[in-house]
Amino acid sequence: MLWSIAFACLLLVVVALKYLRPRGEQCPQCSAPREADLPLCRSCGWIYEAPGEEEEDYGDPEEERPWKPE
């Protein structure tokens, strides 16, 4: 029983170290560290969102079409 408690404690310590370690900002696709001044990831080409930049809403294409193709 002592071995199972020691193993459980060791497992908790390993999991805590893995998830509580500060890693900084990373690429969401490949987990490479992000360089702050680059808009693209050097490893995979992921395009980071710029702060203050919002996506444009193009709306529903069916609503904006004034005519229907035959």
C-alpha cells in the first residue's frame, strides 16, 4: 500500500510540473514558441491574430444577391 501511495504522489507531481510550468505564448498548431515581432509561425506558417484586428463579417451570401441565377 505504501508503494501505491508513493506512485500516486509521484504521478501527481509529474502532471503538475507538466501543466503548471510557464511556457510563454505558443503556436496553436505546432506548439512552437512564438516570436513576438513576427506575424507568422516559422515552423508551420500559422498566421497569428493581430491585437485590435477584427474579422470582417461578409454576411449571408444568399441575402446580398440581388438576382437568382437560372
